[in-house]
Amino acid sequence: MAKPHPLMTDSSGTDPADSAVQSALRTLDAEGSGIAALTAALQSDLRAPFTAAADLIRNAKGRLIVTGLGKSGHIGRKIAATFASTGTPAFFVHAAEASHGDLGMITADDVILALSWSGEQPEMKNLITYAKRFRIAVIAMTADRDSSLAKAADVALTLPKAREACPHNLAPTTSSLMMLALGDALSIALLEGRGFTTTDFSVLHPGGKLGALLKYARDLMHSGDAVPLKPLGTKMSEALVEMTSKGFGCVGIIDARGHLAGIVTDGDLRRHMDHPDLMAATVDEVMTRNPKTIGRDVLAGEALEILNSSKITTLIVADGTKPVGIVHLHDFLRAGVA
């Protein structure tokens, strides 16, 4: 039997890949335990302060100022971004930079959310003093209810103690995840509390694929003469010309009132190839009745899901049962949705 390559095992003969996976599993288990502890705390001691913090932020005339230092600062930046993107005006102020002029960014109408696992970072002192001087509400997110930060705050969100995923219990891992999760929980509670809709979300996310997904069918549809339509009673030979000239691989069939009665697609043609004289038949004999349609105000992401789940490439856009447009899978590709 061939000997294993020396680079494929460690000094104990263990496969390094397996060791890495086992380490990853231990990390996820430790961090999962932290989230579980946080969930339990929200159902007990953390319940009242969480509600108070949400109320403070919701009722603020100004913005939410998130601050922190080190790993807490990195988490704070993400929390501020999440609040801002979900309808709560917010931005991050570095706790150390605050003492060198950035305090001027904070007004008396704002609310401060200060992150510090220990609650004893000296860089927070000037910021807290400033908040007290101008009566700016402070929410502390810390693991020590008896810390200087927690005692100075109007509301203290005390995180439950949890072991870091780091085997030395030193590198901020579980603690950082718990802070991030609690920040997300606050931002989503406020989002739901104000009834923040997908329309509101689209206003704040106009760019990239997310922005594309938040477009509406009306933004992507072809309308007017571009929509392939023929009345009931049309011969299939004429319907085929309409399908070919408009290039959507289908033609909508309308009744005398202009309401959608059915659709003829490439698939319908294939299913009726055994007809003795398909081109002389009327669309009434070939069409699929009650075809899928969408409204003008359906989100592009939702329309794309309908296309994918139904395994079709086109959708007629209708006001009620009256066709007003058509969208093709290629329209979603061009818009960056698919």
C-alpha cells in the first residue's frame, strides 16, 4: 500500500481536511449556543429592555447613532447599515474618533446605541459624558450589567454570558455574532413595527440585483402594439404570423370586449401537430384557456418566480382580465433580475 503524502496528514496522522471540518463544527456549535442563550434571554430578563430600546429608537426625532470600538465597532457598522436600509435613519460613529471632533455629528434629537462586550472601554467615556450633557438617550449593548457603560445608559441590553468559539476563549467570535443578531432583531422589530413595505425597501435599494428584483412588471413589460394579440375566431395561420412577427413565442387571444380568453404558445402548436389541417383551424381549438397573468404592480422577483415555477418564458400583464403588456424571460435577464 502506498504511503500517504506527508503534506496530506498532520504529525498525529490525522487528515487535515477532517480536522478543519471538526474545528468548523465546534465553532458553529459554540456560536449556535450563544444564539440559543440570546433567544432564551429575550424571553426573560432581556424582554423589557429590548422593548424599551425599540421604543426609544422608534420615537427619536433624530437618527440612531451606532458606536463601538474594535470588533464591536465592525459589528456596529453593519448594524447601522441594516437599520438605515430598513427605514431607520442611522450611521456609525467610531468611539475613538468621537473624541476628536466626530461628537459634532451627534445631535440632541438622536439616540446612541453603544456596543461594548465588557462595557469598560475608556474611549466611550467622552461620548457618554457628551450624551449626558445634552440629554441624548443611550442604549448600551454589553455583557456586563454592572459595567460603567450599562450603568450610564438609559437602557442596557445585557447579553448573556457565552463562551467564545476560540479554543482559548479570547478571540471575539460568539460574542460578535450575538451582538450582530441582537442588532438585526432590533432593526427588524422596527421594520415590522412601522409597516415598512417592499415598496419602501425598493426606494432605498435602487442598485444591483436587489434593486432589479424590486422593479415592477410595469417597468419591464412591452405594451401597445408590441403585445401579440388576436381575436377569437382567428385562423391559426394568421395567429402564427402574429407570434412570429412579435417574437414572444405566443399570442394572446381576446374576446369581443378585449378581455383575455386564452393564449396560443409554441407548446400548444407542438401538442396539436397531429391536427389534419392545423393552419386552417381557429385559435379557439388550439389555445390554452385561462392562462397565467400578472398585474402591473407585481414585483419583478415575484414574476420571475412564477416563470420558473410554471416552466414558461412569457407572462401577459393584465388589468383584471384585459391584457396591457407582456414580459419575457429575456427582459428579466437584461434588467439583471435573473
